[in-house]
Amino acid sequence: MDVQIMEKAYDMIKQNVLYRKTPMIPLDKTIDLPIYVGLYLKLENMQYTGSFKIRGAINQIANMDKDNFKKKLVTISTGNYGKALATISKELKLDSLIIMPNNASDESVQIIKELRSNVELVDKNLLQKTLDDHVKNDNICGYEIFQQCPDIDIVIASCGGGQFLAGISSAIKHKKPNCKIYGVEPYGGDIGLVKNMWISTALVQYYPFKH
């Protein structure tokens, strides 16, 4: 990933009113840890739409040809990215369609509809995973983590579809190759996603999380 592209995207995104530079809060004073360990949480749940997905959505819309604003924006999402695109579409008064798998949560579907985006439910087996663009945008969060905590040694991040983990890994590994990246996923999650071509075993380690 070209670091200049990443920095340019970050400079642009942070000017958007829908973006929030989320804090990293220290937890080493509340958890019994060795004195040499500093533990921080990156609170992406404080983003306007409740997840990091707003970062990528802002960047993608900002880089679109303005002539495309006359057309309908279409994306595939299980929830969080759909909420982000629907939010921006509403802000800019754009027409949007969110294609979602038929097992998406009712809550996510309802929120997106309330944001005035159209929703089309599709058989989940017909949807193909296209992660390339998401990875290019999701590394911005990793870049910001490094800015806020340059001495970081270990990053633990949710795995999900894999794009967020791959994105922050590409950014942090670029800045600090020796930093360890751990992906976590609830038991029952799709372990196959971790084998996505963007995530090599040399880059991340995977541990299912049991509630």
C-alpha cells in the first residue's frame, strides 16, 4: 500500500463532518497487568455510524466523479458499511441501494431504510466477497492508531469479513514491521475468511473468542 495514498486519504477524511477521530483510552490502570504493559482501546464504536466503515465510505464518495452523483450508488453489505453509505447518501441527498444477504439482521436493515436508502435482500450464497477496495480504505484506521500510539507492539482487532484486519495490518506493518497483529472472532465465525489472500499467516494470528 502506497503510504502517500494513505496519508492523502486520511487528510481528506478528517475534514468531513461525519468523521470522528476516535480516542485511544488506556486500560492498564484498570486491569492487573505487568508494569511494562500499556493497554489501549481504539473506540471506533464512537464513529457517527457506530463503526469504522464510515472512513472508507467518506473516502470513496470523495473520490467519485461528480457526474456519478446523478446515478444510484450501489453497494453490498451485511450491515455496517451499508449504514455508512446510507448516512453519507442522506447527507448529500444521493440515491442509494444497499444489497444485503437475506440473513442480515433486521435491525441493520431497518436502520438503513430509516436513512432513506433502498434495501434489496439477496440469497447469501449468491454474494461474492470483494474486499480489495475495502482494504485500501480500512488501512486508514491503522494509520491513525500508529499516529496516536507510535510505540505500539501488539494490535488486537476484529476479523469479521477480513477487510478491516487486512487494512490496519497493511498500515501498521508498513510503519512498524515487528508489531504483532491478532485477529479475534467469536466461536462459530467463518475461519475460512482469515485465509483470504489479503491476510497471510505471517501477518496475523487468529484466535476464536468465546463469550
